[in-house]
Amino acid sequence: MNYITAKVEAGEDPFIALGTREESEETELNDQLEELFGTVMTATDPTDSGRPLNLVFRLIPSQKRYPEYFQVISEPIDLKTIASKIVDGAYTNINQCEEDLNQMCKNAMTFNEPGCFFSLLQLFILFVYFAVKI
């Protein structure tokens, strides 16, 4: 049972529960984004199923501990920022969220050496995201 059906069955006026077409489209987009983001957040290392892939991407590196990161990376972004944008309704389409995820992974590849652990993690995150999106 979906959210709107539950509201109508609980006695809410169907016209109010359904809202406008724009509200319906926004809710559908938000549901899709939350599902995709949830999949990224729950993905685990294929070689160690107990280890989440998202840990190193949850927050932007500390500017105090890694000042060189901010000299190299001009558009820092992390999973917390992406989650906030989803909750705030800042994305008007899935491609915008995808661009942020791509930027986050591009940052990891730019800052870290090719083939290092962080570069491999970003590839897994993108793989998980696109596997669910399709």
C-alpha cells in the first residue's frame, strides 16, 4: 500500500491526499532518490560484507587535517551533503543527484592515487548506484 492510499483509507479527502500533479511528481522523484541513496548507503564491500562502502565518503575531509585536499579539489561534496539535498528537495531530477555522486567519486580519483583503496571504493559506489538506477 502506498502513502496516498493509506491516507485515503484513513479517511483523508482524496483530493487533498492526491495533491497537485507537481506535488505527485516531486514525491515520486524524492522516493526514487531516497531509494537510490539508501542503496548506496547500505552497499558493502564485496570482499568483506560487513564493511560499508560509504564510510570514507560520509563527510568531506577535515580542512585542518587535509588542507591539500582543498587545494586540489575545487568542488568538494560528500554523502551528507547529497542526503541533505534529497531531504530539502534541492534536486529537480535524478541526473542532478547523479552529477553530485559522480563529482564525489571524481574527487576521490583526483585526490588519491590510481588503484588505491579510495579509488576502488568510488567505483563500487558508482556501480551500486547505476545498478539500482537501471
